[in-house]
Amino acid sequence: MRHTRRLFTSLLALLVLAGLSTSLALAAPPAQDPEAGKAVWGEALCQKCHGEAGEGMWAGPLAGSDKTADEWITQVRSPRNRMPHFSADKISDQMIIDMHAYLTTLTKPESFALADAGLAADAPAGQQLLVDKKCVACHGTSGPVGGFANRGETPTVEAVLTQLRTPRNNMPMFMAEQVSDEEAGLIAEFLASQVAPSALPATGGSGPSAWGLGLLLLGSGLLLAGLAFRSLKVRS
Ligand code: HEC
Ligand code: HEC
């Protein structure tokens, strides 16, 4: 009898404890860690558009943001306008919450002006799109051409679209609302004009660089011969 009563009271105590801890867990907001957020901010690509200290650059400032962490998560997962989408396997909700906690410790800048890429008014349409669509923040005004040139490939619409809709590595995703198929075509056209044909690495041994090296060797040979001849003359 005594045993059952003791068992009953301990069970009751356990139940009360369990209830208390779940209600505490429910009431507590998700932990926000500004220190962790600072580290994430340093590595995440958000700063490419929003500025190193969230002061704004190719997109508006985030320092001293008056939006909530939930509003940030919504913007990252289903962005308005020109911002690309970051999936949870690239930037988790917790990372966004922590970055929000860090950025809100910083002071909101008093004024802000969008960065100017300095393109000429008659720059090709595809290059202007690189700026309008914010590709410039990560790829500069020539666009992502280095990899294509190294591989000896001409950038195609398919290659650009594949990277936009199913990006490799860390690139965020640009859906049709941000960059249409047609716009991707204009971008590809500009990239191709940057890569092919002169910028493509020469194939086969005796490209222009081999000729250059040959001329250089010939030139220095002549110079040495000249010097030797002069010292001979001086001596005689
Ligand atoms: C390619 C550029 C780009 C990158 C990278 C980028 N953003 Fe943005 N972001 C924008 C643009 C453009 C807007 C403005 C959208 C609009 O309202 O037109 C914006 C808006 C926002 C807003 C809304 C601000 C407000 O006050 O309404 C938040 C929050 C935000 N970005 C967070 C982030 C975070 C977090 C990351 C990194 C995971 C990130 N952004 C990466 C371009 C970018
Ligand atoms: C927030 C940074 C960021 C932005 C903004 C961005 N990219 Fe990228 N992009 C990357 C990264 C990172 C890679 C991967 C580089 C690699 O694979 O070595 C990449 C790769 C690419 C590639 C593949 C290059 C290759 O060698 O195959 C293409 C094409 C590309 N981006 C196009 C675009 C276009 C078009 C835009 C604008 C609509 C854009 N990117 C905006 C970060 C960005």
C-alpha cells in the first residue's frame, strides 16, 4: 500500500515536471545568438548585396533592421522582387535568426544609395541585366566567364538557365519571377561574347603565346650575342 502511494506521488511529480518543462519550452522564443550570427554573416553571401556591415550596397541596408526574424525568414525563402532564394540547406532558419540578432545590434545607416556599376549607357542588354538582376554583386560586370573560359566552353542559354534554376555550390536560386528565360538568353549572349573566341585558351601547341616565347628567346639571344661582341671589341 505504502509502495503504491509512493509510486503514485513520484509519477505525479514527474508529470508536473514534464508539463512544466514543455510549457516553458513552448513559451521560450527560439534562442538568438548574435555572436554566432556575426560569424554566419561573415560567411554567408547576404553581404555581397547588403554590404559588409549590412550598410547596403547592391540592395538596401539590413543593419538596424526594423523587421522581425520571421519576416527575414519569409524574405529569404520567398523573396520579393529581385532578391534570389536561399534554400534551407544553404542557410538554415537558425542561421537567419542569429544573423538577424547580430544585424539588429548595428546602427541603421542614415542614408543609403545603391552602388553604381558604372556601365556605359549603350552597354549590351545582357550586361545591363547582370547589373539589374544583381548578378554583379558576386560576378562583377563581366559576369561568370572565368569558369567557361577555363573549360574551353562557350556559355549557352541552357548552362545559364541550369545554374539559375538549380544552382551548384553556393549560388542562390533565381526563379522566373527574378530572371525570365528570355532575360537568361540575353545574359548568355553577352557572356558568350566575352568568352568566345579570342578569350578562349588556345588549343594545340603553337598558339600565339608559343610564338611570343620564341620571339622573346630569340631577342634575348641576340642581346647576349651583342653584349659578348661589344666586350670582345672593348678588350681588343
Ligand atoms: C543578389 C542580391 C541579394 C542577396 C545575395 C541577398 N539579398 Fe536580401 N534583398 C535583396 C534585394 C534586391 C532586396 C529588396 C527586395 C525588394 O523589396 O524589392 C532584399 C531584401 C531583403 C530583406 C527585406 C528588407 C526589408 O527591410 O524589407 C531582407 C530581410 C533580406 N533581404 C535579407 C537577406 C539575407 C538574410 C540574405 C542572405 C541569406 C540576403 N538578403 C541576400 C538582394 C539580395
Ligand atoms: C550571391 C552570389 C551570387 C549571385 C548574386 C549570382 N551568382 Fe552566379 N554563381 C555564384 C557562385 C558561388 C557560383 C559557383 C561558382 C563555381 O561553381 O565555381 C556561381 C556560378 C554561376 C554560373 C556558372 C559558371 C560556370 O563556370 O559554370 C553561372 C552561369 C552564373 N553563376 C550565373 C549567374 C547569373 C546570371 C546571376 C544573376 C541573375 C548570378 N549568377 C548571380 C554566386 C552568385
